[in-house]
Amino acid sequence: MSNDERRSHPRISVDLPLHLTFRDRTVETRIRDLSNSGIRFRGPAALPLLSRVQIALQLPEVPRSTTSSLAITGVVVRCEETGDAGSGRYDTAIYFEDLSTSARAQLSQFVSTKN
């Protein structure tokens, strides 16, 4: 059974900006995968497992062409160095821990239109 078959929320491939804050440090990168319950991105630094992070997610509104910004608290559930050891790039997964009802509805609508 593949990981995708076990997921309770479908994951979509995206290329969206991500602003993540951890211990008063901001990381700007791009989201690679998105679901109703989390994101995956490639970042420049390792983040400790189970660390809480603040996410500002710029999500194109559905169906309009404007952008909506969602504020989300997440938890690091995976962080692995990519490629060769010492590459300085980390494949990181964040589980959404705290998401408002409105933000959850916007995210769900976006994911369902791309799935």
C-alpha cells in the first residue's frame, strides 16, 4: 500500500510561496505539495521534529484571480536532508495544527479544484 492510499486528505502538487516563522526566524521558500492537513516544502535549514511554526500561506482564491493569505500554526512532522549529505536542503513536512474554520474552507476549496 502506498503512502497516498493511506492519506485521509488528498495531496496536490503546487508551486506556491511560503513564509514560515520559527523561533523569530523567517524562511521564504516554495510549497511543493499541499493538502487540507499539511504542506511539504524544500527549505534551507533543518527544523526540529515536533517544532511549532507559524505559516503565512498565499493561496489564489477560487474562482477569482486575487490572492488570499492564510495564517496557520503547524508542527514539523518530517525533515530530511535531500540529495548528498551536506547539501544544505531539507525536505520538510508540516502538519496543520491550528487552522480557522474560514481558512480550512478556503484551503479545502482550493485543493478540491486542483485535484
